[in-house]
Amino acid sequence: MKQRIQLSDHFTSGRLLRFTAPSIGMMLFTSIYGVVDGFFVSNYVGKTAFAAVNLIIPYLMIIGGFGAMLGVGGSALVAKTLGEGDERRASRYFTMMIELMVLSSVALAAIGIAILRPVGYLFGATEHMIGDVVTYGTVCLLFSLGMHAQYTLQSYLIAAEQPKLALYIVVAAGFSNMILDYLLMAVFVGYDKNLLDMTSRAFMICATPFLIMWFNLYTSSFFTALNDGMVSAAISFMRALVLPVICILVMPTLWQLDGVWYSLVASEVLSIAVSLFFLLGKRKKYGY
């Protein structure tokens, strides 16, 4: 029976792969969430609802990113403090981060719902679409505390040397999402060839960023591990907010609906340039 891997162990390539495999699986399964929602919405609700979901998803991801930020940054700080042998201070950091997560998720949900309609118009929603945008966004934001808790605590479970438990939670949440999608949307029937073509084209384009996004996630996590929170936050902020918003506002004006899908690819490519800028700029300081 293989022993449980601890953060204090000496890591070979094999042990590192064993420890990180659940986290890799967790990222893959999390990425399926949006695909599953898109599949059921496009099949059972209609093209307008499908367009509305894709339109407001970046806004919801920005809000959800705060939970991921508190999880990744906070867990690195807690792990560093534990490594220094100060368990009492590490516990205080953990409590502070959880309290901040709860307060920020409630505040962001309230603000997010209040400005949801103008944000929808800003992102290009039509009068025919705005009702679905507001409905979908409101329901998601009402449950943002659970979303933030999942994003935050899965990072702490990894720091607590329990990556498999974090994976089990994500998988359970994913299957719950699939089952509830089917139960709550299968009562709607309606599909046509034009919608099939649009869905297939969107999925093919939106799958591309997953081939390159690892580099930006790695770079942000790398600077988090070096306890350089400012650089890590700058990369995450540019990747999750600034560049996606710019791309989604500009590209649809040039390429119509395809511009919405290609904006995801463009923002990841531009984020690679940001990551390279910091990696090269900080090389002398950290000696890598």
C-alpha cells in the first residue's frame, strides 16, 4: 500500500505526478461544467437562452474568480506559515480567509445582481435576450456562496495534503450539475439544425483555450508559491477580467457571433504575453 504523500517529503517526478494528478483531474472536471450547461440549454431550451448563457458566463467567472483568488493565495500563505512551524498563526490566517470569503461572496452577489441588467447590455445583449441573461445570472449569483466555498476550500484541501478529497468533492458537484441540468431542463423540447451548427462551432472554438491556459495558470501559481502575491494577482486580474472584457467587447463588432467564441482564445493568448513579461522580468530576482 502506497504511503500518503506529504508536502514535507522529497518529491521525485513520480511522486509529484501522483500528488498533482487529482488536481489535474479537478481542473478537467471543472472545465466540463460550462460544456454540460451549454449542451442542455442548447438542446432543451433554445438558441436565445444558449446565447444568453454564453454572454453572461465571463461576468460570472470574474465574480467566481475572487473565491479562487482567496483559495490559491490564502492556501499558499497558510502552507508557508505551517512550513515555518507556526500552526497557531496558520489557523488564524485560515479563519480570516474563510470569513473574508463569506463576506465577499455575499457582497459580490448583491452587487452583481444589482448591476446584472446593465452589464448584460454592456456585453451586447439584445432586448430579446436580456430576460434570459438576468434570470440565469441571478440564479447563479444567489448560490455564489457555495461556488466561492468550493473554489476556496479545494485549494486548502490540497495544502492539507488531501488532494483526492478535493477531487471527490468536485466530481460530486459535477455529477449533481449534470443530473439537475437534465431534471430541470429536459421538460423543454426543441432543437434545430441551425442551433446544432452554432453549438458545434462554438464548442470547437471554445475548446482551444484549454490547450494553452495551463501556462497562465502555472505562472500565476508559480509566483503564488514564491509568495509574490502582487505578481500572481496581476496575472490573474489581467487574464480573468481585463483582457476577456476587452476582447469580448471588441471582437464581436468585427466577427459577429464568432467573435464571442474567439474572444476566449484571444484573451488566453494575450495572457501568455503577460505571463512571459513577468517570468522574464523576475528572473534575476528569484534566480530561476
